[in-house]
Amino acid sequence: MALHEELESQGNWLFKYRSYLPLFVLFIGTIMYIRTELYPQTFFLENTPSEFYYERMCLFVSLLGLLTRIITVGYTPANTSGRNVKAQVAETLNTTGIYSMVRHPLYLGNYFMWLGLALMSGNFWFIIAFSLFYWLYYERIMFAEEQFLRNKFGKTYTDWAEHTPAFIPSLHLVNYKKSPYTFSWKKVLKKEKNGLVAVFLLFTFFNVTGKLIEHKTDYDYFLLSMTVTTGILYLLLKYLKKYTTVLNEEGR
């Protein structure tokens, strides 16, 4: 098999199982976080007044990733930018809004969401390793997706891809094209409820784990309250999506 076809085949396979990547990162990240808590001398901010602000910065990075996903999903039509895993789906080609600045904004958002958690480990080499692993993993997925789009949309795709970066957004606002769609909160609530509760749940998990290791009880009640709040919101949205049409929106 030629390298071109091999990369595409690998990308399609990884695309189907990309939901398992967070589990692997979480497992390794948890081990590194526990190691830092057990050996605080390995991280220069551990047990210092700056540790709290560092952890808030980590949360901000993850929420920035979630915000990127929200902006992306909110301005896209139906059957694009989805969470499908069986096969590539794209009834139309997104080239406006955030897609006029970067070709893969959802994967960029995913990176920041998981980078925030990786930063919580306080281990420089784990953060670098995570970033390299993420790039190698998603590079193949992006390659396969782009082959699918190239075959389906032809010159329309290649013209757009030629002046739109793959992963690092262009900051040249002259290239920005406003989306023809209005922002859809209904679509965002349907698609991104998992990510919202997951961010606060995982940061709470790390906080509680760290306090238990240190034999302390001064838990981060902001994280705890946000986990409960987003958890209730998740269950409510899950119910509305399954049993009602409240969140349905034609064409979105």
C-alpha cells in the first residue's frame, strides 16, 4: 500500500476510535498528577500560594477549548462538524466563520480542552509528550478527512484549503468571512453538553484526589458546585433531547 493510501487508512481507523483517546490521556495524566502530589518537589508551584492560580489557568485553557468548539458548532448547518464515529459526513463544506481562519477548529478545541488537564500534571515532559502524541494521532485523522472532502467537493475544497491553515488559526482578519447562519444555542446545547460537564467533573476529580492524598478537606467548592450544576443541566438536556422536540431546529 502506498504511503498516501496508508495514511488515509490509518486516519479513517483512528477517526472511528478517537473517542478513546481521552481515556488514555486521562489515565496517564492521573498517574502523573498523583506522582506530583506525592512528590511535590517535582513541581515548583506545588504547595505554594501560586498553585491555586496555576490550576485556574489550567481550567481557563480547557474552557477556551470548549469555547472554540461552541463557536464552531453554533454556526454550522446540520450534518457537518458532528460527533459521528462510523464514517465521514459532510453534506456541505464549511468555509465561513471560524472555518475561514482554520480548517480543523474542533480538533483545535479538543487540544486545548485536554491540554488544560495535561497541565494539571505539573510535569513538563508529560505535557510535551501529550502534545506530540495528539499531533501524530490527529494528523492522520485530519489527512483522512481532507481526502474525503477533496474527493467530494473538488476545486471548492482545494481553493479554500490553499489559503486556510490546518490547525494554527490565521489572525489575518482580512480573510475572515462571516457565517451565513445565525448562532444556534439549541445545537450547542445538544452537541456540547458532554464537554461542559466533563471539564468540571475532571477538574473536580483532580482536586478531590489531590486533597485526599494530602489528607486535607479544603476542597475547591467552586469546582464542586459547577460539577453539580452542569451535571443537572446535562441530565435535563439529555431528557429534552430524547423525549421532546424543544432542542430541534430545522437545518441545524
